[in-house]
Amino acid sequence: MSSGLAIAILLIYFAVLVFISIRTSKGADTNAFFTANKSVPWYLVAFGMIGTSLSGVTFISVPGAVLNNSFSYFQMVLGFTLGYLFIATVLMPLYYKMNLISIYGYFEERFGWWSYKTASAFFLLSRTLGSAVRLYVAAQVLQIAIYDPLGVPFWLSVLITIGLIYIYTFKGGIKTIVITDTLQTTFLVSAVVLTIMLITKEMGLGLGEMVQTISESKYSETFFFSGGWGDAKNFFKLFFSGAFIAIVMTGMDQDLMQKNLTCKNIGEAQKNMLWFTVVLVFVNILFLGLGALMYIYADQIGFALPEKTDDFYPLMALKHFGSFELGTGGVIVAVTFLIGITAATYASSDSALTALTTAFCVDFLNIEKKEEKERMKLKNRTHLAFAFVFFLTILVFNAVNSSDLITAIYKIASYTYGPLLGLFVFGIYTKRKVMDKYVPFVCLAAPILTYFLVFVIENYGGYKFGFENLVLNGLLTILGLFLIKDAKVSKPA
């Protein structure tokens, strides 16, 4: 694909996003930025959340990882469904009952000021790192498709990418993002479906033959029981890790919960979560099927596999399909891939930028107690500051990253979301108060101790951790909270 065509696609795409932003942000105040005045239909939230949850990391890494991991990732997807059920029945009713803007406000009433600030700070760290990884994916693809042929350095292309996000989010906030995420999810799913259709056509397969070809291939193995807990692909390890990851990265994450809190009542929010779960499972099956189909097709045509599996889908889409050798269909797939990867990653990154702005303004700047003029000024400055933090974090990650990105995201989550998991579980399922001023020390000690224990066990005990160190991290946080518990018993908030 020529860089000129890629630039034209990108400009048209962002023109549409800016147009939506202008329309949705008309007359918007800070309440619209943070909560969309609780007026968004549940079905828009449910569909838009697909793009936010998957992001460019799933778009790139899940199909690529099929080479080494077959369909084992689907075991984690099944675990997600258990986690989403917990979110819909336990966490969301709590958030709506307390009428929260920032979900971490729960901890101020339950434990105290220090617990509240600590939880929000861990979210800010977690989401900044996680979103930087996600945005890094899109930046790499855009670098290959557009900026490398023009001689534009990576740092400048990242600055342009983040600048475009800032332009269409700084005014409308979550009110704009719910609409743009719906559009972006449509592009994401369309890219996968069109790629599958083209490969199927090139291989001369019908729908039933395609399914049979995938199911009979070496890539289709899904469930792994025989290796025991030491196996990184073990069903129980991935299933329960998936459940806890869904709970912390969705239910205890201001970003995705902020979208749920735009629904007008708890009933609609729970309906949104139910349908979101169903669609998410189906979309992940599409991603895995695409990965298997691409590798089968690559073997058939002698396509040279890249060293990194994360590069496979971009190279296949942009270099092979986009070379005009496959005619109009190939170009359409290349174009939709470029829009899809951009949409997938921006759907995650734009809402993350808004969520970070919301959490910092509400939790640390007490913006609710300010006059509207001052609130708008603080919100705009914070939004710009986090955009700059994204920029710096991506450059650092680009310099040090050495693992596939989906693994990197979950590794980050297992250490930074663990204290949030422990705090929520202790707060919901016990009635004990804690000595609030010591909570930050517990939440800092738990990840450090988790890292040390994982290192010792893996190097001297022979056991290999997957993502279950998230659970270990949460348990250590809970143990620490019991050690600093107050003699008084409190009513649950």
C-alpha cells in the first residue's frame, strides 16, 4: 500500500471522528465530559466497549500468537465471562448505589482518604502503562504504512498520533467517545471478517470447508489439561486467570466502568454487560479463526513468516494483500486493516485518556467542588498533561520492549491491578476497618513481594507462572490489610 493512500485514509478517518466530536460536544460541560449526563443507550455502550476491550493488541497479537499457542487463548476468554458475571452482579450495583463518578470513591467511604487516593493512583499507573502498550501497536503499524516511506522518525509519528486523539476528545470526553467507539468497533470487526472472506476465497473454500480446514489443522487445539499447573497453557490456570483479569481490568478499571456509568440506570448497565460478554466471545473466536486461517494460507503460498508473531497480520495485510496482486479485494482488505488497527487502538486509547483525566480530576483535584469555569480549565490542563505522559511512556516502552504485546499487557496488569483486587475483595467481603494511613505501604509491598516470590519459585521451584501472579498479588494485599485491620467493625459502604 502506498504511503499516499494510507495518509488519505487516515485523514478521512480522523475527519469523521472530529465531525462526531463537534456534534456531540456542542454545549457540553464537565458533567458531559465525565458521565455523558447518564443519557447513553445501553446498546451503544455494549457495542462500543468491544473496541475498547480488545484494542490493537488483541487485533494484532491474538491472530499472531496462534502459531505457538493454538487456540489456548480461548480458555482465558471463557474465564472472562465468569469475571463479567461478577462485575454485573456485584460491582456495578455497588457503583450505581453510591452514584459514583470515579469508582475509587468507594474506598473513601469504606476505608478512608489514604485508601481512596492509593486505589486511584494504582489505576492511573495501570491504565497509563497498559494504554501506552496498546497505542504503541497502532504507532508501529502507522510507522510501517505511512511514516517510514516518508522518512518521519518514530517519535514524531507518535506525537502526531496522540495529537489526533487529543483533538477529538478534549471537549466532548466520554459523551463523544461512546459514539466514536461504536464506529471504531464496526471498523475493527469488519476488517477481521473481510480478511477471512478474502483468504477463504483465495483458498477456494466455502464456509463449511473453511471451518473444517481450521478444525483439522494443528492450530485448532483449544483445551489443555494434561500438562498440569506447570503448563502455561493449562485450562484451569488460564480460565481462572481470565476471570480475575476481567474483574480487575474491566470491573475495577475507571475506563470501562465509566462507560457503564453513562447508562441511565443499573438495569440498562447490566443488560449492556450481558450483551457485551456474548459479542466479545464471538469476536475472539473470529480473531483466533483468522490467525489459524492466515498461517494455513501462508504455508500454502510460501509466505515467509516474520520473526515476531505480532508482525504477521500487519505484513500479510499491508504487504501481501495491499500489493494489488490480489486485485480490488486485496486492496479493500489492506484498507480495512489499516482503519481497523487504527480504530481498535484508538477506541482503547481515547477512552483511556478520558478516564485518566476523570480519575485525576475527581480523585486528586476535587473538581466537583469547583465552579464550572475553573472545572473546565483544570480538566483541559489535565487532559493535555496525560496526552504528554502517553507520549513519553510509548517512547520508553519502544526502547525496552522485548516480548509479545498481549503478554506484556497482562504482565503489567498482574502487578499493578493486584492491589486493586485485594482492596475491593477486602472491602466487599469483610466488615473490618483498617488503619487507613498504612494502606499505601501494603499496596506497594504486595507487588514487590509478588515479584520476589515469582522469581524464587520459577528459578528454584520449577513452577512457571502464567497470569495467576495477579491472584497472588491480590491475596498478599488482602493479607496485608488483615495485618493492619482496626479493632472496629464497620458497615459495608
